[in-house]
Amino acid sequence: GNNLIALSSLLKRYEGKVKCIYIDPPYYFIKNKPADSFKYNSNFKLSSWLSFMKNRLEVSYKLLKEQGVLFCHIGEEGVHWMKVLLEELFGEENFVETFIWKNTDNPDSLSPKSRSAVEYIICYEKNKNNSIGYKGKNSENGDAPLLNSGNSIHSLVFPPQTIKFNIADGIYSGKPDRVEIYGECIVENGTNKNTVTLIGEFKWGQEMLNDEIKKGTYFLVKSSKFSIRFQRKEATTMAPEKFIEEQYLSKTIGVGTNEDATSHLKNMGLTFSYSKPESVISFLINATTEENDLILDFHLGSGTTCAVAHKMGRSYIGVEQMDYIEDITVERMKKVIDGEQGGISKSVNWQGGGSFVYCELMENANTLIEKIQAASNETINSIKDEIYADERIVPYITREELKEADEAFVELELEDKKKALIALVDKNKLYVNYSDMNDESYAVSEIDKEFTESFYAEV
């Protein structure tokens, strides 16, 4: 249902519990793009879009944990406006990065000025903690120098058999080059027989050296210059790069494009425009969360975020107000549970299983729609005035826009007038309030009452 109402309904149970929010919201379209590209309302102006997003972001902010992170996926049309909204809400100090994702292998060839093939993913933390890194791709794990020009000159103590030598066995001392050997270094069978103290411009201090040795890191001396290097037992994880076209996940799956997403959905027998590939969502979830963390997407679309979270062992909440959630999103999640093998399935060894709960905000528009359908030429205008006067029905339409619609309304035939009003009510559905649940006129079933009570119960 309406994601603003749904988000507000989640506050009592989930405020401060969401680790990661990912959204791919409807964009503000400009230039020659069709006005109805924004399916939530076919006549949104920029100011209305900003209000639409601001209201939802403010509620979702409350749902984030103190160390929570938000990713907003946005195109060129809206990236600058969205950055302003997020900066105001999160604060400049909590900005992390605007990642750039290559979204297509086939950029538009019609424009004579440029061929765009990227989209943007704006990232903020609720309270930025610079000591907490994000997981990107693994390092290549080759040996690397322990010396670094400009670092302070200090000593490091290496326990026996922690250094491997590519030079002849023997006793070494003095200052061969950039490293000074304090005392003697006895090399026997290609390793240091004794405890060795070296002095130089080292990257690490003794505490870090000791920690690395515990993890299995060993050290290399390849020549008589004693330019010591280190080799870790396992590859380390590097932070994500800004441009994520060539990034890889921990399971070495590449970050895909929109074409990959379209192909994946088609293979499941589903059709949805502009779905994001599972790999790009997986990349972000992998970077910032752990198993069982709670993920939220309140512009769920085809359900990619929930599908990925499910396969990666995260908890998740998805919200979508368009009717395709039943035919596309829910059906996709059923296929995930059945073990479908598209997207990231093979990279995370997905075998199926698990469950999800699907529920709807209870609508309260049927009575009004029935009244419209039964209207005559004599009553249709009074019903229209009733709808226009109700802020619950038309919360995002300005008085000026209503006046323009009113002028066009006069020229319509009765059946077209009915269609226009029903469409208006259908796009801005009314819902039954929790406080009215026991009102018999709403005919709420006992099963729905029981579920609603359990949802709002203290946990």
C-alpha cells in the first residue's frame, strides 16, 4: 500500500532497527520524457516530487539504526535534487560517497551530445563512523613492501621462523640498504633462526605486526638489500571503489547491468521495466551488512532487494503501492523460495527455502467507488466536489492543479467523468485506521484483526 502510511505503520515495531535502506525511487523526469513515467501520479511537478520524497525519507530515517546506512539509486535527472534532500536530513558530515554504476552495455545512440551509460548510488550513514569500513573486492594478495618512504623510523621485532629468505644461509648484520639489522640475523634453511630486530621506515608498528603474525602473515627478504616484504595467509577485503563497473563480490560475481536484470526476470516468466540486477544490490548489502541484519526497500518494484536479502540470509521489509506487487513481486519471491537459479543464486550457493509474509494496508475506497459508478449526470458533480474536498484522497494534488482538472472535467461525458474520478481515488487509496478496526461498517475479518494485533504487539 501507500509507502508513506506503511513506513509510519512500521515505526512502532521497527524504529531504530534497520541496518540498511536501499531505494530506487521514481525519478523526476525532465526534457522530452513522458509525464506519466512517474506512475505514482501522472502530473507530478518537481516541487511535488521533492515533497513526496522528503516525507518518506524523514520517516525511513527514524527506522535506521544509529550505525545504519542508506543507499539511494538515482539517475541523472534527480541526483542533484536527491543529494540536497539527503544532505538536509542526514547532515553533510554523514555523507559517504556517490557511487557510479555502469547500468547498460548499450547506451542510447540517439543523443548527438553524449551517450550516458551510468546511474548514481548516493550513500549516507545515520551517524558516520570512519572506523567501520565497507567490504568491496578481495585484494590480489601478492607480497607487498613493509617499508614506506616518509614513515617514522622505528624498530620491529620478528620472532624466529617468521621471515623467509631468497638469499644464502649465513649471518647478516649492519645496514645493507634502507633497513638496519640490530645485532645479528641468522639465516638457516631459508628462514630466520633467531629473533631479529630490524630498523626502518615501516608501515606498521609492533602491535600490528604481532596481530598479523597471529593471522598467519609471514615476511620475505628477496635480496641482500633486506627490503623486507609481507605476505598474508588470505586475501584482505578492500573498500569499494567509487566506480563499481569492475568491482567483484566476495564470491567473484561481476556487478551486472539492466540487461542482465531484464534477462533474469524473463527467464522467470516475469516482465518489468528498469529492474536492477541482483548483483548490484548484493554488492551493496555485502559491503555494509552481516547475516540477519534487517534491510528495507520502500520502493520495492520487482522485488530485487527482497530477493537478494533472502538469498544472502538477511531479514527484510519491502513496501510497494502499485498493483503489480501481487503479479510480479510476490510471484518472484515464491520462485526464490523454490530455489530459482538466476541472479546471484549460484554465487551464494542458493538452494531455496525460507518464507515471507505478504500483507496489505486495508483499503477503504470501495464505498466511494460504488457511489461514483452509480452516479448520474445530476449527482456526479457533487461526488466530484466531495472527493476534491477530502485531503485523504488527493494529498499530493495542489488546489491549482485541481482547478485545471475541474475545467477539463466539465467537457467529459458521464462515463469518462466516472473513469476520471475512479482513477483519482484508485491512485490515492484510502485505508482503514487501526483505531477503527472494530467498527463493524468496515467488516474487518477476525483473522485480519488477529494479525494486526500481533503486528502492533510489544516485542
